[in-house]
Amino acid sequence: MKTIITGNIELIVNELRTGKVAAIPTETVYGLAANALDEIAVASVYEIKNRPKFNPIIVHIKDADSLRSYAEDIDEKVFELAGRFSPGPLTYVLRKRSIIPDIVTAGNEGVGLRISSHPVLKSLLDMTGFPLAAPSANMFGKVSPTSAREVMDDLNGKVSYILDGGNCEVGIESTVISFMDKVPVILRHGGVTREEIEEVIGYVETGNSKKILSPGMLESHYAPSKPLFITEDDITPEHLSKLDAGYLDLKKYADLKTAAVNLFSELRALDKSYCSVILCNLVENKGLGVAINDRLIRASSGNIKLEKGKPETSEVKHA
Ligand code: TXA
Ligand code: MG
């Protein structure tokens, strides 16, 4: 199969209408989309990505009013959040209506619904008339792509079209918040921070604090193919040359927002470069820093003390 990067939305609408899968832009990362109401099309998404069938897929819908078409018993807090953050990088896990096939939610009662702010995806949803199930457009376990070119690196030969919407403005995935329990729970940190959410609806749990995990948090995610080591030490040119290491330098960005935008593309670029390992420091663990550190820790092979020059712990985080 030949894979083409295109700006032609109508072409993609036709693909999706005939049950095919296409890569699409969102403001967070690129997605691998299929008609969410067509279970055979959704099954192809799992196959192409090599994604385990127990990991549910987010459904992209056109506006907050449509939440009611796909979910029931919706907490008023969801609409308060939607008023502030949707369209945007926030996904609500809500009790699904039967119109959503079980394969989309991996058999769970909750469905993840998101309203993206990307103008190209908005037009696409207006034109198809059906919602789009779309996980990130990387092969399972790899770093999410933030440009059409990066999607091509992963999915060349696996889809016919990649719809080009430019570079993603947020750069890390959406925050996933579940309303399946009395107290809302953040299942994945992302583009909207916990602090921002709590300003609107008050206290929320996090997956870690309550040991509730999004199925997708269980496995390897966001990993480059070269080992990435996290260090608390300052990283100097001497360290880099001694270890034949590339430096994922997030300090050079003016703020965490800019660091998030560039995080995955830098990781991909370092992965392609000549170094043997990648070194980085964590960022301050608040605001967007929580989501950035989460991605770094998942991508890493362990911690390193640079004076010793070899990994101190190589905790295996994933098989
Ligand atoms: O920004 C994003 O969220 C991107 C763009 C394409 O929208 N999508 C994305 O999808 O990151 P994915 O599949 O790579 O990650 C979705 C995460 C996974 O951790 C998954 O387990 C969780 O959301 N999730 C999706 N649906 C869920 C559900 N019904 N219940 C619990 N967790 C869910
Ligand atoms: Mg993903």
C-alpha cells in the first residue's frame, strides 16, 4: 500500500465513509481514525497499530452538545469543564450509550469522548456526520507523532492517507478524566492540568492516588528505541561524549508549554540521530510538568548517576 500525505479533506471523508482508516491531525498529537460506529473499521485501527484489544479508544465528537448523543447520566461538572476546556485537550470518560460499539471501549462501560479544537478535524467531523475513534497515530509502544511526516515514519505502507494539518499545537496527548465514580479521577495527565481542572470543579483524584488505572497506562508507552536515562545531575558536554549520549534538553524552552510542544518531536529526532543513549532531566513537577514527567518516566529505561557513568537502576517498566 502506498501512503500519501494530503491536504484534501474530501478524500479522507470518502475513505472513512467506506470503513477505511486514515491518519488525522488534532491539536494534541496525530490520530489514527475510523468511524466510531463501525466496529469492523475500529477493529482495523487496533490491527494497524498492533494495539492490545483491552486498551479502549477515544471517540472524537464535534461539540459539547453531542456528548449527550454518545453518553448518558452525565455529571453537571462535565459541562462546566466543557464550557472552559472544550474544544481542547481534555477527554471525558462517561457512561456510554449502546450506539457506541463495545470494541471502542474494550468492553468497558465508560467511553472516552473528546472535542478537538483542530480546525481540520472539526471540518472532517462536520462532513462525515459520524464520530471518529482515534488513538494516537504511532505504532503501539512508540512515541506519539506531532506532524504528518512523523506519522509517515511509523505508518508508511499501513494506511492510504495521512491528512496534513501542520504541527500539533499542544504536542502531548489530552488529559483523560473519568466520571464513572462519584469523585472525578484523572486517568492520564495531559494538555489540561490538574490545577486548571480543580479551579473549575474542585477536588479530583488521580489514577495514582487511588490505584485506578486507565488500561492504557499499564503498558509501555511513548518509548524511543534507544534507551533514555533520567538523571538528577547537570548534563555536561563531557558526560555526553563519554556516554555517546544525545541530550533531550527541555531547559532551553522558555516555559513548560513550549517544552511540551517539542517533547515528542525532539525524542524522535534524537532516536534517529547517531547517539547510543539519550539523557534528560525531569522538569518541575507541577502544571504541565506533571504530564511531561509522566511521558519521560514511561519512555525511560531507568535513572543514571552521571559521576558513576553507568545506569544505577534499570527498573524494567515494560515488557
Ligand atoms: O490527545 C489524545 O488523547 C490523542 C488524540 C489523537 O486525540 N489520543 C490518544 O489516544 O492519545 P490513545 O489511544 O493513544 O490514548 C488514550 C488513552 C489510553 O490510555 C486509554 O486507555 C484511555 O485514554 N482511554 C480511552 N478510552 C477510555 C475509556 N473508555 N476508559 C478508560 N480509559 C480510556
Ligand atoms: Mg497513544
